[in-house]
Amino acid sequence: MALESLHDLYVEELKDLYNAETQLLKALPKMAKAASSSALKAAFEEHLAVTGEHVSRLEKIFEGLDESPKGKKCKAMEGLIAEGSEVMEEDAEEAVMDAALITAAQKVEHYEIAGYGCVRTFARLLGYADAETLLQQTLDEEGEADKKLTELAESEINVEADEGDEDEEDEEEAIATPARKPGKRMATGK
């Protein structure tokens, strides 16, 4: 498709987001399954339902434009999901895996926030008030999802992952330092 106008770019970017959201519909259940934190699982499952609403809103916008939402592959989302899949294949402690899943999910959210911010602005400039409202609603929900992931990371998951590091350090220190028995002097080499 030739991008000869802002309208052309708007449609092209909407198609990109539509494909991104449909890819995410397949990825989120896998992320929920890989999460060990019940709060993180719930966040992924909740965002799966919200993502379905995002797809429906985009379809409504395409109907208003008399355009098909299909025809574009979102390579960025494909790459972000591939990175997330690689993470899920790692052998990691549960809390560390959850922290890695949040990292992958926030990369996705930030990509979507950027995309929805752009198309919302295009809709405003093009005079598509109804689409602007729908896109702003989705943008707000993507922002909320990002905030929720940050809260989970900061309040529990990253803390648990860090505690796992401290436990490993304590074990390594115990192995490296022999225990002293009371009343026994250690040889000092003097």
C-alpha cells in the first residue's frame, strides 16, 4: 500500500495494531500458564479478556472506514512474543521467571502504548471522533495494564526474585567459609 496521506498511514498503523493484538491473544494464555504468582496469572488472564475488547474496538473502527483489518503482519509484536517465548523456555527459579515474564509483558505494553497513542492522534487530526474515543479507551487500558505489572513487580515479584539471589549468596558464603567450633582456635599460619 502506498502511503500518500495521513489517512493511509492511519489505516496501515491500525492494521499493524490489529495483527499485534491478535498475536497477543495467542501469547497471553501461555504467559499465564508460565507464571507461578497467582496475582501475575490473574493479571495475564484479565488482560487477555481486555485484549479481546481491543480487537473488537479495532474491528468497529475498520467497519467505519469500510476497510479490512487484515493484511499486515506486525513484525515488532512477533519479535516481542518470540523473546517472551525464549524466556519461558529458560530454566529459572519461579520468582525470577515471573520477573522475566513481567519484563516481556511490559515491553509489549510499551509498544502498544506507542502505537495507540499515534493512531489516536491521527484519528483526532483526521476528524474521526468516534475512533479517537475508542482508541483513547484502549490506550488508557494499556496504560493501566502497564501500571499493574509495575506494581506487581515492585511489591512482590522482583522482591521475591531478589530474595532468591540472597539465599544463593548465603549458601555460597557458607560453603566458602568453614564453620568455627566454639573453643577451637583456627590455624593462622603463624
